Amino acid sequence: MLTLSSRGKLMPPSPIRKLVPYAEAAKKRGIKVFHLNIGQPDIETPEPILNAVRHADFKVLEYSHSAGNESYRRKLVQYYKKAGIEVDHTQIIITTGGSEAILFGFLSCLDAGDEVIIPEPFYANYNGFAVAAGINVVPVTSNIENGFALPPISAIEQHITPKTKAILICNPNNPTGYLYSREEMETLKQVVIKHNLYLFSDEAYREFCYGGEHMSAMQLEGLDEHVILMDTISKRYSACGGRIGALVTKNRQVLDAVMKFAQARLSPPSFAQILGEAAVDLPDNYFDATKAEYMKRRDVLVKRLNAMPGVLCPNPGGAFYAMARLPIDDADVFCQWLLESFSHNGQTVMLAPASGFYGTPGLGKNEVRLAYVLNVADLNSAMDCLQQALKEYPGKK
Amino acid sequence: MLTLSSRGKLMPPSPIRKLVPYAEAAKKRGIKVFHLNIGQPDIETPEPILNAVRHADFKVLEYSHSAGNESYRRKLVQYYKKAGIEVDHTQIIITTGGSEAILFGFLSCLDAGDEVIIPEPFYANYNGFAVAAGINVVPVTSNIENGFALPPISAIEQHITPKTKAILICNPNNPTGYLYSREEMETLKQVVIKHNLYLFSDEAYREFCYGGEHMSAMQLEGLDEHVILMDTISKRYSACGGRIGALVTKNRQVLDAVMKFAQARLSPPSFAQILGEAAVDLPDNYFDATKAEYMKRRDVLVKRLNAMPGVLCPNPGGAFYAMARLPIDDADVFCQWLLESFSHNGQTVMLAPASGFYGTPGLGKNEVRLAYVLNVADLNSAMDCLQQALKEYPGKK
């Protein structure tokens, strides 16, 4: 009998996708399922950037430069400049989605057995890349009561060991929607300098901030050697399928190491690089409409949730996710029940149980993540379902 | 001072790309450089498959299924059937290039410290994926004298240890162009069964066989649990920039593990999946013209090389590479000299020194790899340069 690798066994299945068979079964029974479970925006990909791909003129679909097309990297310098981030094109390596930027960052900065501290709840796939890289995720718990603010400096320092090599933040946050303040970023800077750590910053949702101002880790002064930005165009331009991201840093050593991993896989996808390059030329007000739409949805979602008895949903400052605490026994059971045993006017709602976003076993049992990626009408219908479900669910508390 | 990971330091730079700065300098001096150093075909990407992308009708560039679009996987079943390989669509996981198929195979089947046996010379990037996965490549030497045939069974068995988990072959081979015979494949089967190993088979160049018939590892009877096919459309359809490959196996356990790694990175690139799906509908004779063209080039190249005093170039049975032994002291020095200090009628040639393709230090010092990805006229000019260079080179032997 051939054996799998231990990491092949250890590798966590996607906590978001595990309910998919139940959703498919519900649909087969004729039930309409509102998907608030995944971060696939319904916003249309801008026509001009799709057209850039459609009209691209070449005869051979060649490998690009391993760091991505130079024309694209030079264009991105403009994009980052507008976002208040000063970099040059040699400090940008185009990756296959933000996913690859995370993996390359882990592989280049940490060895097997090293530790990365991540405030929990966190994006579940960090676990997957950690297993792939053989490193350990050390969660520091943030709480729904204060809207998932950065845990106090003492709580972070408690978790630092000789194996700790980095802190990873996602800002604004998936799954909590939390937007780190300038003060919190300065706190992180102190910790990072004091303990000589890398600061990995996942800023996939940079443009989607409601009210507060986004501060990039790249804007922290004196932290050039420490900060590794992990970026992606997926959510920014509703271009998830393109698989284009970037790793950005001013640390030359790290760039050189990442470049070797990039060379091994030859190049990032060519078509979507064309799309990404065109995206930089979208009008400056492009994000206004998208942002206004997400903000409207957020307001509806948060208001509806907090109006339900026993439900707590902090107002998220960014991204398009909200976490809610529900008056239930077990969110995994509840989310499955929603798909298997419940319907309201022939409809139901699919949510992501929060347990998969926590590294500490047992946390998040009565929390769910909701992605507000549906229009207001559908969102209201989904909330009608949830409201009714919380009345009918046998395991309510 | 922040430190890199050991693997970040260990990671080998691309041996093929390291001469690029010298080529760029030569071009700046006005010298025409014939690139026989990389496997970037000059064959045009078929217009109908580019059109499939141009005319794809969708509003949102969404994530695809983590295993790739089901429609594409079902279509690939037809492709494989024509190639004499019987699989169903659940046995195919679409990957980001063949590169990701190799990485996923390593991660799922081997743990850090485990060993994979690879006949050398081999595709240099296997080293990179091995470092990323923390596994060790154990080379078994094949020789230019017998055209790089599979080393004898005794030589392979000599290298098997308790840590050995897999044998990896590339067939037809990059860099040697060697096409394994049915007998050699049966030999591999015996070894694999006797020692309970995985057989990783990289068949990127399946269609490009001249004379001999290609036997896929997937066609070996009784080896369903052992064989992991690592595939790519890059060379097949001159679609290198698309970054679409596949991992194919009948081993359900391995599929489940690979699927978890695939879920972590969400999905393979969408645009090139459309292209790949359309490629299955190319006429059955599509490869005839391409193959005839490569065969013509091979014949020119091999004839020209063997006509040069002191040069040995075995006739490659497939792919679009040839290895040649040159009457020189050091191929790394020679290849750099070709770019830095030589020109013939304002032209020179860029080759890949073979040392980077060997795992055993010191081997391949007087060998080079030539990719016949240029038309016959250019190929002849490149051979004129090489012929003259071998007369002028100070380190000739």
C-alpha cells in the first residue's frame, strides 16, 4: 500500500467548500440558495479590461518574465503611487493570485518548523499554505465584542518564541471586515522591530474601506526591510479567475529569494497580466460605485442581523465580510441544517461557519461569516431566511 | 538583521536564465543572438484557440472549480482517450502549468526529507520544486554514449533507500530528447512495484515523437495506484504563457490530497482553461504539421552538430531538445564566451550549459542543451556560428 505524505493528510480541506454538496442537494430539490458563504463578488468585471484581453495582439502565447511583464510592473508603480505606496518596478514580483504571493513569502522567509503569528479569526487558506511550507500558524485571538480589533501588544508578545519569524495581518480583514487603525499599525511596527520579525500584509481589500482610512503596511516608516505586501487584483476588479497577484517588498534579499521560486514555475499567467495592466488605466472614480454598492449592502446586512434577537454583528470597516454571533449551539451544524432541513418560501441561505477561521480549537462555534456579495434585494431575502431559520432551528440557545 | 529561510538561500537560480544578462549586453552591442537556450517554441498558437478566449462571453471573471472547469476536464477525457489513456474527469485536476502539477505531486506523496529518484540529466526546475517541498532529488546518471537511455535496473536499485518514495521520469525527455521504449517502461514498472514507489511521469512533449511510439506511464497495466501523470498544454499548443497543466492519476487518495492543495490556491487561471478546452477540438491532424516541422529542424541540427569535429549529438527521439558533447573545457565558460567575446558575421548563439541539468556535481561539463525552436534558416545560421566558435574558442580540447 502506497502512503500519502503526512502533510497530504494534515492539509486541511477548505472549510468554506465543505458544505457545497449539501447546497447542491438543496438546489436539486428546487430550493434557491443565497450564497453568502464565499467571497466571489457579483460585480461585473470592467468591460475595458476584458476588452484588453480580447483585443490583445500576439501570435505566440509566450512565457512572460518570471517576475511578470515589465510593462505591467511599471504600470503597477503608478497604481501603488495613487494608493500612497512608493515602490519601483524591481520591487514588484507578479504572482499567480495572492495565493502564490503568500506561499512564496512563507517559503522565502520561514523554514519548516518556524512560526508565523496571525490574529484569529483569519483567512482559512493561510493554514493550507502553512502546511505546504511546513510552518506553524500561531493564532492570537481577537474578539467579536470589540469588533475584532488588534489584540493588545501583551497578548501578541506572549506568543513570540525563538521560532517566531513573522506576523501576518489581513487589512481590511477577511473574515472580520476589521480595518486596522493607524495606532494599531504603529503598535505592530513596534512589535515587529523589537522582535526582528517580518510583517506580512495581505491587502487584497485595500480599496474597500468604509469611513476609516486604509493604512498600508508599506507606509510604515523605517520598516522597509520587514514588510512583505501580499496583493491581488481578484477582488479589486472582480477578476478572481484571472489569478494575478503580486508580492511587493523593498527587502532586496527577499526579492532575490522569491525570484528563484518564481523562476522555477516559469511565469505568471499571461492573459490576466494584460487585464491587470489595463486595470491601472481605469478612471480614478472606478472604485466609487463599487464601494458605494458594498457599503449599501453592508448597512442592510448589519442592520438586519442586529435586529434579530440574540444576534451580534459588529459593523465592519472594510472588505465585504461580516462576522455574526448567532444564538445557536453549533454553527457547523446550523449551516448544514440550513441547507439540508430548512427552507423559507422555497429559499435558504448558505453561510460559512466561523470555526474554520479560528486556529484555536473550540472558538467561533456560534459565529458565522457572511460575504455581502449579493445585491440588496437578494441580501434582504437571505436575511428573511436567516431570521426565520433562527426561529425554527432546533439547536437554538 | 532579518534572515532568509535556509530554503530561500538553497533554492537554485535558473541555470538557463543566468546567462540572460550577457545575451542582453550582446544585443546592445548590435549582435544578433540565436536563442537555442530555452524551450519557448516559435510555433504560432493556433488561431481558433486564441479566438475561443477572445470571444468567451461572460460578465464576471469568476473563480473556477478548484479542480478546473468540469467542462474542460470532461473534454480532456476525450483528449486522453485519443492518446490511448483511459481516465474519467474526476481523475484529472487542472493545475497552473505543469509546474504546479509537479509541486502538488511532491507535496502530496513525499514528506520533507524523502527522496525522489530522477535519471539525470533532468529538467532543472525539478530541483526548485524539490527545495520548495523540502525533498531530496537522487540522480541516477544516464549517458550520452547510448543516447541517454534509461540506466540499468541495478543502477536504479542501488539508489533506493528507505526514504525513496518515487521515481520521476520525463518522457520524451527534456533535456535529452530521449524517448523511453516499451521495454524501458516495463522495467520501470517492475522497480516501482518491487519497491512500492510512486511513478511520476512528466509527459509535456507526448505529441512530439519522431519514429518511435510514445508509451504513457498511464498505459502500464496494474500500476494505477502508482502512476501520477504531470501534464501541460504549454508545448503541445505553443501556449506556454497560459499556465495550464494537469495532474492525472487513478489513485483516489492522492487525488483527495492534491485537491486540498488545489483548494488552498482557489483555482487555476480561467482564460487559459477556455483555451485548453478549445484545443481539444483542434483537428486530429493538428500535430502533423508541427511535428513535421520539429523533425525537419532536428534532422538539420543533429546533422550539422555531428559534422563538427569532436562533437557528439545523439539523435533525439522526441521533444525539441538535443544534448551535444563539445570539444571544450567548460560549457558554462564557453556559453558565456559565446555571448561576451564571440561573433560571426554579427551573430552568435545562446546555448544552455548542461551542468545545471545534472544533480551529480561535475557531470555535463562539456555538454550543452540545444532547443530547436527556431526555423531551419535560423538554425543553420546558429550552427554556422557554433562551428566557427569551436574553431576560435580558447578553451577548446
